Amino acid sequence: MSNYKLDARNSLCPMPVIKTQNKVNELQPGDILEVTCTDPGALSDIPAWCRINGHQIIDTKENNGVVVINLRVGN
Amino acid sequence: MSTPRKAVALISGGLDSLLAAKLMLEQGIHVEGINFYTGFCVEGHTHAIRKKDSKKPKRNNALWSAEQLGIKLHILDIIDEYKDVVINPKHGYGANMNPCLDCKIFMVGKAKQWMQEKGFDFIITGEVIGQRPMSQRKDLLPVVVRESGADDLLLRPLCAQNLAPTLPEREGWVDREKLLAFHGRNRKPQMALAKTFGFEDYASPAGGCCFLTDKNYSNKLIDLWQARNKKEYELDDIMLLKVGRHIRPAPHYKLIVSREDGENKFLNGYRKQFSTIEIKSHNGPLTLVDGELCDEDIKQAARIAARFSQGREADSVTVKFTRLNGEETMLNVPPMSASEIKQEWYV
């Protein structure tokens, strides 16, 4: 299991989701990915994408317009 | 027990594609969705840039549809490939800069490619005969089939009974009798069907999913191409057309003036790509400058930006102009009056 980071700041929906999707496709089940975004919609979209595709949201944080989402890659 | 046949559904986030996919799931077909991001898509998030719209639900409707259906959704970035569709549409544009027929042909063609790569059996769309003037006319539906290369692997469940049977129907993968015969612009049948499936809060039916169908947006795109003297764009170009007031006081430069705080924040992300104008003596918008400005232009641009600040009635407003190389110039300028800003400057 490894930890990875993805910078998706300054991109608007659905680019943060697409960037997350493309990064997750390179990772292994159990890997942790931290995604940083500035589009507040990512707070709903990335968790929705994870639910649909079998990945787990560990936590989400929003501070001063910056959204940080940690997810665990599913099988 | 045999393995279910697999269909890839084009999921736009609207009602029709939601219903088409649901009809296939009801027949035991394994369905996965694909959604294409062209850069011109109208999404809640684009509107959410503007603070006044911040109470609108910030959701991606394609993801929402997939979640309602319980299917996987694959969002494909086709920004670069799609440029040729917008710039050189073989079948021309619709009422504005919308190349709807070429767009549909392109997307179905991409879906076929995806289907083959992933080992799926056929493609479904939510098209309905006669619902839209360009891409869903009865005489043009076969054009999509032919030019996309999808041939009889393209099934349109909502209007299939009005069309010749496709391979999935002829082979008995799906029961044609359970497909529908919707046609025309009347949305009531779709709404009634949505109700039977328990779908509520779906995105506004039909249309409005692409900025290229919008007259104001299309005018800005045409202006961009005219100013550059060539038809080309990058993603940032078409994103910025969605934001702010666009004012072209002279052929060689354009101002993008934010309208409120949300747009200020968004435009702030482009400081490294554009010269900027900030209002220092009053609250006011951030303005991006697209083009090279001489000293007289800077003064004119500063006066225009000042017009949209809270100092619009003041005798003088202090403005900071920052060039792309970081060089700063402070100016004190009288804001333009409303009548001085010519109507034809607004793009």
C-alpha cells in the first residue's frame, strides 16, 4: 500500500473527477490518494464517483476554498 | 446461466439517457455509462463560480444519473479531439455554434471504439426521433449510424420501435416489444416513465447541456476567433468565455471583468497568463487583459474597469495595472460613464 497525491486545483468540474479517475487507474487496490481541489463541487463529485466505482472515501476537508479528499482505491 | 450482454450507454446527465439505460437494465443487460467532457459542457459547477448561483446544487448530473442507475460511469476527456468537431463541422452549425450532428456522430464513434476496447456488445443512447431539430431528425438518425461506424450496434431504446431492428433486437439480446416508440418534442412520455421508475430531481429535460447552443457564448467564441484571425482554442480560452463581462474596446485587446466575488476568485487563477487590472482605492473587480496594451490603452482599460467598481461615481479611482512580466503601474483615472462604454464593445 502506498500514498499518493494529486493536485487538481484551478480546474473545474468534471476535470477534478477525470484527473482522479485517471490517477486511480494507475494505482493498486489499497493505495491511498490525496486529491487537492479548488472546485467546491469536488466535495460531492469525487465521493459520488468513488461510490459508483467501488472506492472508499477516507475523509474530506474544506478550508478557505481548498478541498482535500483522501480516498482508498478499491478492487 | 449465460453471461448477460453488455451495453455502453452514453450518459449526458439528462433524463433521456437515464431512461434509456434504465430500460436496458430492466431487460437484464449489463450497462456501464460513458460521459464525454468537451470543455463546453454546462455543469452546475461552472455556474457555481458565480456566488449568486451558489445555492444551486453542485453536482455532476452524469454521476448523479449513474448513481441512480447503480452503474459504473467512465468520464472521458475528449477536449483535444473534439476541437476538430467544433472548428470544422462537416454538417455545419445549428442556430448558434453548436455542431450537434457532428457532435453526435463523433460521440457515438468514440463509444464504439470504447465498446470494442472493453469487450462490450452494443451502444445505447437516449435519442428520440424528432426531439431536436438537428441531431435527432428522422432523416438524420441514419447519418449518425452510418458515419459513426456504429451501424446496427446502436440501439435507441426510447424510440426503437419507430426504427428498423438493430442487431441486439434481431439476435434477441433485448426484447424489442419492451422498447418504446417515443417521438417528437413532447416530454410528457419521458416524465411519466421517469415517475414509474421513481426518478425525481433529474436534470432539466432536453437541451441546455452545451454552451455552444447559447447565443451569447457563441458570440464570444466567434469574437475570439476573429481577434486571433484563426479558428483555434485551448481549454482555458473556452473556460474563460463562461466567466465575467467580455469587453473589446479595440480589435487588439479584450477585457474580462469579473462580476462578483466567485468570478474574482476564478479569474485570480489566471494571473500568470494575463496582464491584470485591480482597483485599489475602492472595492472592485479583477480584470484580465487579453492583448498587448500601449499607454493609452492602459488608461482606457483602467477607466473601464473603474466603471465596474464601487468608485464608479468618484472623480478618480486608483488602479493597478500589472503586466505579464510582473511590472506594475499605478494610475489614478476617472471612471468611464455608462454611456462612454459603447454597446458594441460588449462581446
